[in-house]
Amino acid sequence: MADETAPISYEDLAAIEDDFSEIDTEMSMLARPQPCPTPVAKIENFWSLVLEQAPPEIDQYIHSHDSKLISEHLTGVEVTRFELDKKGPAGDPRSLRIRLEFSPNEVFSDRVLEKKFWYRRASDDWTGLISEPVKIHWKKGKDMTEGLTDGAFALFGARNKSGSMSRKNVPEYYAMEDKVEHWNGANTSFFTWFGFVSGRRYVSAKESETATAAYQQRREARRRGEKVDVPHHPENQVSDFEAEDDSAVEVHDAGEELAVAFAEDLWPDAIKLFTQAQEMGDMSDPEFEEDDSDDDDDGDDEPVDIRSLVQGTGKGKSRDSNGPPAKRARR
């Protein structure tokens, strides 16, 4: 007689998902970012060359005007998990702080741009990184983000003042909605990323703490074998997720992915990426160059070559001359 397999319930699947989430958290705790060795700071153009070899999640958002600024003025990068030592729902090791340091330049007056990303849970159990817009003090006529960072900062401030971070009937919301219809992180500047808030909507620390406590209670109940009700929205009703979706005013769709790429790919592999950039520089010496004029493409965009900018030769890719891409579909 064939063995009978016991059916797997929703509670069983939810418990497995809980276990994976716990493993993810533990892995984040083990992956404590280590400071780069002190000698790195003494290497000229170290971080500029590291960014030349950045993974696609970062590189695709670095435009030619960004490349020039980065190659000439980026002096330091630091990634930390600033909530790593906090316990309970007050903090999460997946939260990140990314700090970029610059020498004096003609684009903005800031010497440091620092952006925090908090890992939070919403009332309907959505989880992810959220952030607050960073004010960049652009010099007159130098805003490379087409006003997106200033607009995001203004909207966040207006909502905070009103007492509702989901409020839409404010002038700043309508202004941002109009801007984001045409401009975003993909067709403006790498620095638009500093205006990122959320891939969905802002989640406050209080909401996250309450939702996390409720999640832990459900998790313990499942471990005891109890049936657990979870946040649910009937299919025939508009959920809070849809009603509060802020994609219409989000300046950078990939803000979370870019932050994770900095923390998990660029920061821990910085020395390796620098070495690769140096090797690429050696390969571009005259004795290694070949005539490849017959292999030129039909005008496709070329990758940004920060190394050439650092060395004073070559050009990076330019902004798409065909204009901004069509507005993304709302989620």
C-alpha cells in the first residue's frame, strides 16, 4: 500500500516562510560590513575606480555627468548596518547607512551625502527598505536631477508637517506627480537616488514596530500548531496597498536594489573591483590595443568609462537623446 502523504496546510507554509525570514535576518547579522583598510584612503581615485567596476544594479544609473563628478571628486564610501546591535522590533540588521564623501566641487556644496535605509514591516505585512529624501544643496543651475531631489524633500516635509505621510492633496504631491511623469532615476542622474523613499509607500517606525510585534505573535501561534489569521484584503476591494501606493511620486524605482548592491556587492568587494579597474587600465595600454573599428556597433550606448575620465581621456555615455522613457505602469 502506498504511503499516504499528509496535506500541507497554509500554516505549514507560513511557518516555513518564517524560518527563511529568520535565516535571512541571521545572515544579515553575520554580514557585518567591515571598514576598508586605512591605506585605501591614501590611494588616489580609489573609489572612483571602484565605481567603474560597479555591478549593473549601480552602473546603469551612472550617467556621463555623474561620471565626471565621481571621477574628480568622490573621496570616500562607507556602508554600515546601523541598527545591527539593536534588539527586538526597534531595529533590524538589514537596515543600511550609505555615506559618500566628496571634495569641493562646482555641482553642490555638500562634502558628505549620507542616506539611511530602514528595514520595516507595514500593517499588511509588506516588508522592505524605506528611506527619507536627502537634501542636496545644489549650486545655482547645477541640479542634475531635474528638480527631483528637491521635490521629494519638499513633499516629505509637507506630509510630515500635515501629520499624514500618505497625504496626496498637497501642492507638493501634484508637483512631484507631474515631474515623475517625465523624469526618474533612470534618465536623470545617479544622485536622484538620494530622493528615494520607498518602492511602495513610507512606513513609520511606529507602524513597523506594531506590525512586527503582531507578526511575532502569529509566528509563535503557528509554532504551537494554532490556526492563524493574517492580514488580508478581499479581491473585490481596493486594498490599502493600492490606495496608498506612492509610485506616482517615487523618484527612483530601484532605490532599494541600488542600496543593497552597495552593501552586498560593491562595499565588501571594493579592493577586488579596484584591482580589476587597474587591470583594465593595463589592458588599454597601446601594446594591448587592437584595431576593432570593424566591430563597432550601430550606435548602442557605451558603458561609462570612469577610468578614462580619471586619466583625462575618453568619454562616458551621454543621456539618452530620445528623451525620457514612458511612464512606468503603476503597481
